[in-house]
Amino acid sequence: MTEVTALVGARLIDGRGGAPVENAVVILEGERIRAAGPASTTAVPAGARRIDLGGLTLLPGLIDCHVHLLTESRPIQVEHAERLAERLYRGIPFATATLNAGITTARDAGMTPAGMRTAIDDGLFPGPRLRVSVSILSQTGGHADWTMASGLDPSWITSDMPSAIADSPDEMRKVVRTIIRAGADWIKLCSTGGVMSPLDPPDTPQFSPEELAVAVEEASAARLGGVMAHAIGAQGIKNAVLAGVRSIEHGYMIDEEGMDLMVKRGTWLVPTLHALRSVRERADADPGSMPAWALPKLETVARAQRETLPEAIRRGVKVALGTDCGVGYHGTNAREIGLLVEAGMSPMAAIEAGTRVAAQLLRMSDDLGTIEAGKLADLIAVDHDPLADPDRIGNPATVRIVIKAGAVSKDTDGRVGH
């Protein structure tokens, strides 16, 4: 018989944008939510296990739409001296830290094989529910071509993470199909240069419109979640939006024409403010962790973002939470909520960006993003009011309870038990 659990006494922010519910009741039955609402109108079923969460705030499990669970920013001599198996095992604590930070679902934006998704689903180790893009598509010399000026190519190429360099529509079709064969849920491509790539300015457009359109066509034919485009410069952003990508990642140098085009086409923006902030923090704390050629590019895009994101928010671009953790420190993902508020979103809108809106982007709204009857029981409990103090949730210690599909993953105070 499926156990019924009643979570009582907490403040409830259900992800739907309404006012918080004080003294809420959330009824869990197995892996699903049976009911949620005020104690005055939500009856606790007879025989239900009752758990008092007084003093905590309940939220939907957070969704990070841009992580790299197998990477971390390290000095290049360390990064490329490591065996592949070491990197794969390193992903286990990264996944656990991400889940413990309140991220119950994540979209991995590249360099993580589909096997990690399966291993988490099979319970081999704890981590967020994953949607993966496997390899990152790039043109030769583009953002995900890691070849150095010396000609050294330090990238990992395996059957699980195949080569993703393409230089024509036909090559794009072949590479996308190969990545789909490797188990991708999403296609990740680069329509501009970047900060952390060695040879390209961040605002240069990459891939032709025809190449981009082929990627979208193939992803649609395979019924994937869609195409996510690393895009920093204005023209590359517009090229990707016109090709039909579902989300623009970063978007730091977007122009007003691009913003209006995203609104018209319904394209999501995943701003990854966490990446900009944490790269600077890493560089200050450990100068050797950042190559010298990346820092001037970082300053350029950070200056642009301080102007463009507030305007994009004002114009109504749909914003979903994504962090680029892997560039930033794993397990600090929820910092993005406070950074979105700093950029001009209300605290409630920033929370929705990491819950309801993120679930819409990932096509997972039937199961995730809000706390309401029928949804998967993905919930977190924090020790404060995140509407009053949105920065505090970025400290993973403030996330006291994490429940993923009805199973308790974290219970700092021992309130929930089994």
C-alpha cells in the first residue's frame, strides 16, 4: 500500500506566482502530490504520516536549465592530465552537491554522457533528474572546438561523447544524428564565440543559418526537447532564434531587435549570471584557474550583460534559470535566484524562472515546476522566506530538505525521516 505523507505547518510558495500560503498542507502519495493548499481547506487523510515543517518555506524542486556536471574550471595543466575515468567519477559528488542545493532537475549543456542520466535514474548515486545534450556542436575554430593555437586538441572523443565539429549542412545533419544516437535529449550548439574558448571573440556569429536550421530540423524529427544555442553576440543570437532554437544560452550582448524577435518567436533566454560572477571570483581566488586570454573577454561580456538583461526582462523575454555550474562551483546553483533579482526580476519571478518557467522550457510542465495535485513530488524546504531574502537560498546549507519524486534526498534536521 502506498504511504501517504502530510507535510504541515510550512509557508508554501507553489511556483504558480500567487501569494505564499501560510500554514500550508501538502499531501504526498508515493511519488506524486495528492493535494496542496491552506490547512483550513486541505484535509489531512486519516492514517497519513504527519510531518511538521513549521518555520520552513516549501518550494517546488528547482530546475537548472544549464549545467555541466562533469566539468570544473581548473588550470589547464590539471584539466588535461586527468584520466577519463577520474573525470567520470568526479561527476558523482558534483551531482550529489547539485541535488543537495535544491536542484531536483537539470539540463546538462554538454560534455556529460547519457550514461550519467541513466545511472542517476537507476539509483547508482544521488543526483538531479537529468536531460543531457552529450556533445557540444561547433564549427571548426568555434566555441566548442578546444584546439589550441599550438594545434593541440585536448578534447575527449568517445562513443558516448562523439566528435561534434561540423562545417556544412550535410556535416551538421550527420553530427546531430550521431549525438542523438549517443542518447541526447537536447542538441546543444554554438552560434557565437565565447569567453572560455581559446581562439574566437565572443560576439562572432558561428554556423550559417542553413546549418542552424538543419540542427533544429533533426532535433524536431527525433522528438527531442529542442535545440539550445550558446549565443553571446547579437547577430548569432538572431540567427539562432530565426532558425527555431528553443533557448538562447547566455545572450549577454543581445540587441533590442533580438529581444523583440525572442518575444515574437517565444524563445527562452537562459542568462547564466552565475557563470559571469563565479568566473571572476575564481580568477580572483586562484589566478591560475583562468587562462589570461579569457579575462578581457569576460569583462567585455559582463559589461554588456549589465545593460541587456534588465532590458530583456522589461520587454517580456521569457527567462528560465540556468547557471553554467561547472564553470561556477557545483552546488551553488540557487545563487542564480538572487542574481536574477539583482538584474531586475522580482523575487517571485526569479523563483518561477527556476520552477514553472524552467519546466515549460524543458517540456516537463505536466510533471514538474509547481506544487499542485498530480505533479511529481519534487519539493525543497528552506529555512527562510526567499521572497524577503532571495540571496540566502544560494547557500546550500539553507536548503534543509530535498524530496525528489517522493523520495527524501536530504533531511538536515531529521524532520522527515525515511
